[in-house]
Amino acid sequence: CRNCVDNIFALNSGNCHVCSRVLRKNGFREQIYDDPLIDKETFLRRKLRKIYNLKQDNFETLKEFGDYQERFETLVYNLVFETNVNETNAEIQAFEEEHKEEIEKNRRRLDEDQKWIEDQLRDERQMKARMTEHMETDAVRNESFRQEVEE
């Protein structure tokens, strides 16, 4: 695949020899997983999560939040299996326009998992700093002790 892709993209675009779709270098991504369907789904989920990033507290009821999550899964399914693609893309675009402010606000906001990760990283940095300080202090003491013994 790599040689074929390099040859196609030597001119920035070309047709796939299997399905004849036009392939462009800027729209190409390297496959991560063995199964191309999983790779496609993962890519689409990440892309859609940037738009569909509303949190539970953006909804009045848990049912509304559940419906939102279920709709997200339907959109992913439609795009992965290329079902109603034009309608799905139109719905995504409409959602993005309608919820622009909330989406931008949530991009800047950390959820509970991210806060926990930040706390863990901060604690780890503090512990590392204490350990480094302790080791430096021990090294100074050992050097002083060694000098006293030599004298």
C-alpha cells in the first residue's frame, strides 16, 4: 500500500485502482488498526467528538442526554457504513451551527476525567521534585561524609 500511495500522491491526487475514487494527499490518513472499518470508525468518532462535545449538565434531563448520545452513535454508524451520508452531514452541520457557543465553551472546559488526570500529573510532578531534592541532599551528605572519612 505504501508504494501505491506514494505514487498516487506524487502528483497530490490520483484515482484508486480498486474503486476509482479520487484520492487526495490532504485527505489521506495512515491506517492505524488492522481492520479498516475500525480505523474509519475511530477517525470519525474523534472528528465528531469535536462537534458533539456537550456534557450531561448541558441537558435538563438524563433522558435528553441519553437521546443525544444515542443520536451521536447513529451518526457515527451512518458515516462508517455510508448510509444517508448527505442527510447525516447536513444534520451535523446544522447541529454545529445551532450549538456553536456551547461547543466552544465545552472545548475549553475540562470534564471530570480530565481534571483527575491533571491532578494525578500534578501530584506526580510534585513527588518527582521531592525525590530529586531528597536524592541531591543525600548526595551532598554522602560527599561530606566521604571527605570526613578521608581526613
